[in-house]
Amino acid sequence: MSVLNSTVSNNSATAGGGGIYVWSGTLTVDSSTVSNNSSPNGAGIYMRNPGSANLVNSWINGNTASQDG
């Protein structure tokens, strides 16, 4: 999954991944912002199964998780 030149903000989820939820595989966030999302688990970015994340020139801030970050 790729997020390019985007803003993911002000979203919420009841389980995991208020901003971005990845079941498996590779996530690339490039020249983007993930902010002010909320969820019990993984408020900004939630990676469910083993995988990898590539964050390039991006901001991840202001996300709130009530259980696991």
C-alpha cells in the first residue's frame, strides 16, 4: 500500500487503524501527513501482521490510541 502526497487526518476507528490499517505487506508513506486520528490500537498507522513500513519525508503526529499506540 502506498500513500503519496496525501493527508490522512481526523479519522477514527473502533478497533485498530484510525488513520491507516494494513493487514499485511509493505506500507510506504511518502511526502504525506498522518495526524489527529484516534483508535484503541494503532491510531495513526496500524500494521496487523508482520510487514514493513517505509516513511519518507512525512509527518506522523497528534494521533491518540487509548490502549496500544
